[in-house]
Amino acid sequence: MTTPRRVLFLCSRHRLRSPTAAAVFATWPHLEVDSAGLADDAETPLSSDQLEWAQLIVVMESSHRRRLQARHASRLRGKRVVCLDIPDRYDFMQPELVALLLEKAGPLLR
């Protein structure tokens, strides 16, 4: 039996991109997913427990990677952080966003 890979998706406010990514990949075998936002006013702000839990952290923009590194550098040791370069111009579960997530994150998560 394979141990599930724990993947954390991050965007700014946890309203559109990272919740969509979590929904898209939640049913993939051998994955456990979670999501959060990096902004102070995020719907679900990033917690240290989430960072501890995650094996792979997927951010939507390079600014997210910089903010994550600036605020949580010590908690990122040994963690892989991948940037998908998906701009904030999609609605929750918008088909174009789902397609981009599958194209960009799918190969990393297979």
C-alpha cells in the first residue's frame, strides 16, 4: 500500500485558485490535498500545521513563493515548493482554470 502524498495548494486569499486545485485533485489516488491563502484576509489563512503536514507545496504565482519564503523560511526546509504561474483571473472551478491546473500540476502529481 502506497502512503498518500500530501500536497498543499496556496494562493492569495483562498477563494478561487487554491480551493479549485484542492477540489480538482482531491479524488486523485495516492494524494491528500489541502489549501490555504497567504494574505492576511484569506478565507482560510495558512497555518504552521499545514506547512508541517505538506510534503509538496504548490503556489499559483512567484509572488506567493516569495511571500511564503519571507514568512516561513524555517518551516520550508526539506519541502519542495513549485510555482504554477497561474494568474488571478479565474472563477472558482472555471473550466479554463481546471484545464490549466490539470496541465501544469497534473504531471507533478501523477
